[in-house]
Amino acid sequence: MTSSEEQRQEYRLNSVETVFIEVAAASYDGLEPAKVVVTTSVDLSANGLQVALSDPLEIGHIFQISVQLSGIPQRVQLATEVMWVRPADSGLFLVGLALLASDESGLHLWKTLLADKLVEED
């Protein structure tokens, strides 16, 4: 068992979902739009998710993301912190994102929807 597997405290759902990561905020004057990277998840849990990216993110950085779960009409808005980054055999980078509680966050909705998906999987 690897150290990252030992640190996992909840069930992870292997699920490919669309993830939008705001890697740069829009300019204050509104002339420059936000830069958003669209990717997919590798797995999901109540407190985080793993995504595959063509470029690595910096460990410790905070990003706003939204996740489009299959079968759910609205995107879930979440605040995340990059916990780890590692290269994958595919040439992509696997990135571990921890979910953060914030006023703007859909963390409660995320946990509810994920619990529903776990029940559907059984």
C-alpha cells in the first residue's frame, strides 16, 4: 500500500466527470476573461478528487472549480487546494485536489450528490 493510499479515509468513486478549473481569474476591469482549463476526473470522494491534466498545477495553490456530474443538470462549484501532482504513464499529470469549505462553495451539495452516486453504484 502506498502512502497516498494509506492517507485516504473515505471511499473513492472511479468516475469520469467533466471538471472546469479556473487557473487565472478575470481581470479587475473585465477586459481579460478568466482562464479555464477543461479536463476530466479520474476519481471522486467526499473530500477531494483526482484529475488528469496536460500541464501540472502547483502544490498548495487554491483553485475554484466546477464539476459537471453526469445526470445532474447544474455544475457544482467548489474551492480546492492542490495536494499532490505526479506524472502518469499517458504523458498527462495526475493532480489531487482537496475540497475546501467556503461561503461560495457547493461542498454540502457535492457530498449529497456523491453519496447518491455511491448508492446508485451498489
